[in-house]
Amino acid sequence: MENTIEISDDLSRRIDMLASRSTLTREQIIEDALAHGRSLAWQEKWVAGVQQGLDEAGRGEFASDEEIAAVLNKYGEA
């Protein structure tokens, strides 16, 4: 079943940008927003966070053993 909606040029540009930065298609991004309530802003922030983590990992920036121990001690081991 084919559905069509009209969206603003700004939203269309943001969806295209998000699709180019992730593995999702335009349709998947819109469906995720509608089905799960994940706004475009939320999705943009999530993709940016993932990219930041990948960039840090690429530079070899990982949590130290001491940092991991501090978090485990603070919140307890699961």
C-alpha cells in the first residue's frame, strides 16, 4: 500500500541528511518516528552520538579500567 504525505522542504532535507548518515532509508526514518514516537530531532541526536562514539573509538579513545571500575562501583554490577 503506497501512502504519500507532503512535508516541508526543511524536514525533507533533514530526513535526507539523516538517511545519508545512517543505514536507514527515508521511509524507515519516517516509520520509526510514527510507530515509536522517535522525533526527527531524537533520531538526529542518536545518530550523532553513535558517530561520535565511532570517531572516538577510531582514535583509540576508550574508557580506562579505572573509569569502568568507578562506574561499576557507583551503580553496582548488573
